[in-house]
Amino acid sequence: MHRYGSRSDSASDISRYFSKAVNLSQQETLGEVVVELLREGKRLSRRAICAKLMYRLEMACTPEQDAHYRELVGMMFQR
């Protein structure tokens, strides 16, 4: 079932995630993820951003990277 206005809801959700990013590296990471998705021609959604962040979390090499990506993934599930 299609929900009217879902595109604007998605855009406002994504902008809310950026506003929750408290430090510059969080904003930079979210920006990189968004750019990657757009360059791949994928639809920008919370699910797509989460998938990219989860992949980066799996590939994290240091405890700092792990904590960074865990925090960003956690932000994606807050409303």
C-alpha cells in the first residue's frame, strides 16, 4: 500500500538524522554515505543509509571506528 507524502517524510527523517549528528565527523560520515548512495543511483532512504552504515561497521578496523558506526546506526533508529 502506497502512503502519500512518504517522500517528504523520508526527506525530513534524513534531515533529522543529520541534525542529530553532534560532531563534524558524524556529519561527514553521513554525507559520505548519502553521496555513495546517490552516485550508485540508489534511492535515498533510512534503510539504504542503515545498510551502508552496517557494512561500514562490519569493515571497521579499530574500536574507535566501531563505536563511531554503532552510534550512527543507533541514531537511525531513534525518532
